[in-house]
Amino acid sequence: MRTTATLALVSSLFLATAAQAQLLNVYLPGEGPLVNGTTVVKYGQPSDNIVSQQLPVVLNAANSTEVGLKRYELSATAGTDNYFCWYDCWLPAAAGTHPLWYAINPYTLQPGVQFNGFYADVMPQGLTSDHSFLFVWYDVADTTDSVSVRIDFEIAEGAGIAERTDVVNTFSAMPNPSLDGAVNLDIDLAKWSGHEELMLRDATGRISMRRNITQGTRRVDLQAGELAPGVWMATLLSDGAVLATRRLVVAGH
């Protein structure tokens, strides 16, 4: 089951200069190296004990280098816990208590050798929640030489459930993000049961809309003002079973 997606997001605060070789490469398991400043999205369920994202790293330097790590908590839901590991693991801490958190110790990386000791972890405590953390790896001897990756955790019922690719050809949302809540959801199913519906949940997990979908429907239009600003989960169901879920963002209206 694939429960991780990547989005192109550049953070100008932590980009290395073009003339400078990147300190290290950060990898998403099963994929190639991530671009400096990328956002990784990790999905989980409120019932999960721990939702964990590992990112292996490989040093690009010619010599062994002592690499430190710091984490910025950009947002986290109250009532949940989180922590991270950079070889050594911190004990779980309540959301909001560590806006800036340094690794227990730096770790000396060897050139070209993959290191698998980085994990970012969230403990949902049964709550539907969203979390965002920025991780910055840096050369202890030259802190301006750094690489950053942002990890967003989306914890909701149905988030990250394997998509029914045998049934769903297309389930997409445009525009996304939406400035006023108007969103066009394009749908193409390989087969219909005659009992399809669209369900929308807000960031708290509350169901705010359920709409039956007539067999053969190719588009569902949400009008401006139907969705309040925030993060929404749009779920396509057939006979009550989840076919696919998409994250919608409404910026405001």
C-alpha cells in the first residue's frame, strides 16, 4: 500500500546556493532522491499508535562529515504527541512543546553510504489531525551548508487507504487549492454499482456533506462558498466502501 506522496515545495530559507554542492541526498523509500525543499505527505489513521516516515540519506561530501539535524514544528494538533530520530530517538512530546527541536546528537556520515537512522513520528492519540514539520540537515562545521525537507502528516479515517485502481480511472480535483471553495471533481470509473456517493470531511473528521452520484457522472461541481476555508478530505465510495480519497485545500472566500 502506498501511503506517501510528494509535492514540489521550495523553501527559500534553506535552499543551498547553486554554486554549492548539496550536503546530502534525502530519499523517499522506493523512489529517487528528493529535491531540496520538497514536501513529503504521510497519511495515517486516528487509530494508528504511531505514524512514521523514514527518509534514508546519503552524504555527498568526499570525507566523513558530522551532520546535525533540527526540526521546526510548523503546525501540530493539540492532544497528539510527536518525536523524531536521528540515530538516537527522542521520547514522545506533546504537540506545541518543541517549536524548534535539535537532534540529541549529530551523527557522522560516511561518503556514499546510505544511513537509515532518520524517522519522523506522530502519535495521533485517536484524533483526526494535521501536522507539519520542517527538517533541516546541516554540516556541523559549516551550518550554512544545509538540506531541508518538509513532512506533512494527514491523519483521518480513510486517508492513505489503498486506492481501488481496478475501479477508479480518474478522481481529480481542480483547482486545488481553491480560493473560494469552488472545486470541480472529475470522475471516471471502470465499473459502477449504482450506489456511488461523494463524502466530504472537514479537518476534525466531521462529515459535512454526502452526495449521491448518478451512474455515469463524469464531474461533480462544488460551488463557491460550499466549503469553508481549511483542509478537506473528499472520499469517493461505492456501496459504502472507499474507492479513493483526495485532499482539498480551500484558501478562503
